[in-house]
Amino acid sequence: MVNLIGSPGSGKTTLLEATLPRLGLRAAVVEGDVATERDAERIRALGVQSVQINTQGGCHLEAHLVERALAQLDLEGVDLLFVENVGNLVCPAEFDLGEDCKVAVCSVPEGSDKPLKYPALFSQAGAVLLTKMDLLSAVRFDRELFWGDVGRLNPKASRFEMDSLSGEGIEAWCGRLRGLLGEKRGSTRGNLVEGR
Ligand SMILES: Nc1nc2c(ncn2[C@@H]2O[C@H](COP(=O)(O)OP(=O)(O)OP(=O)(O)O)[C@@H](O)[C@H]2O)c(=O)[nH]1
Ligand SMILES: [Mg+2]
């Protein structure tokens, strides 16, 4: 189970839309939002099972909410469960959902200073994803600073850059997810961190 955490609009659902058709694994998705069924509808449009949790104002998911959502999924034969947390760089990092890995999703237009400003997520993440790489030339983003700060907080996190609209960079991320599943099946608890 992978817990995707990032700001509103960082591209979590778009990342899933790019990932799920390319992954070659049976996946299911639990969507977390304050309100609406919109993200779960986007996932179901791909032919992938998805349950929406509405927190009605809550800024993060908690394990009991995910447990309730899981009861609505047919998990028989599912290889990989994604949880898209409520868009927020702060609170979701504080709550253990029973995931194998927290994944930090950050986008280029958010700015390169985010890891050190929101260290709890970046220091715990098994992987850090930088999305919207296609917008690099349109905004000021210091890649060296961003990845340098990620490295200082969490040198072992896997790092990925992608453009979810064109699909560039998605295959490397999918490969790591397949690796995670292999590690998980070969041990009790998988981790996206290379070599762990
Ligand atoms: N240019 C570009 N736009 C992207 C990319 N990924 C996502 N977007 C756009 O960013 C906007 C927000 O994307 P979402 O995937 O809905 O963001 P989210 O993180 O799921 O948002 P919440 O669920 O509200 O937290 C949409 O307009 C997407 O089309 C990308 O790689 N490149
Ligand atoms: Mg979303």
C-alpha cells in the first residue's frame, strides 16, 4: 500500500491516471478529499476500482477511515493499493495508515523551497516525486536546491521526475512500484527505498 501525499493540485490524481494504465499490475485506489467524488470518478473512468472518502473538513486521512473504505473494495487479486491522501503537505504526514510507503508528490510550480519548509513529509517518504517537469521553463525552480534539500532530509528516498501529461518519467516510477511489490512478496514489509 502506497500513501500519496502532496499539496492540493500537485498532480496526485493525474499521476495515478498516468501510472495505472502503464503499471501492468492489478491496483485499487482509495481517494481522500474533503468533499466530492471527483477523484474516484477519474480513477473509475480508467476501469480501476476506487472508493472515495470525504473527510467533511478533515485535512488528512486516518487509518479507521481507510479501513472502512477497504470494506467497499474487492481486494481479491489486487497487487497494489494506492491511497491518495487529502491535498495537504502537513497533516497527512503525521498519520500512519498502515502503508508500506509514504510518497511525497511535489510539483514544479509549487517552488523548490518546499522540502525544508515541510520537512516531516520529506524526511519520512520512501520516494519523492517531482511532477509537472514540463513547466520547468515557465517558472523559477531550482532543481539543485530541491534535490539537495531532499537529500539532506532523507538521503535514502528514491527520486523521480515526471510529466504526467506526456507520460515522460512514468515508466521509471512504475518500475520502482513493481520492484516494491517484488520486495514485499520476498519479505514481510516492502520499501521503496533502494536496497532496504
Ligand atoms: N503541465 C502539467 N500539468 C499537470 C501535471 N500533472 C497534473 N497537472 C495538472 O495539475 C492540475 C491538478 O492535478 P490533479 O492531479 O487533479 O492534482 P491533485 O494533487 O490530485 O489535487 P487534489 O486531489 O485536489 O489534492 C490539473 O489541471 C492537471 O492537469 C503535469 O505533469 N504537467
Ligand atoms: Mg486528486
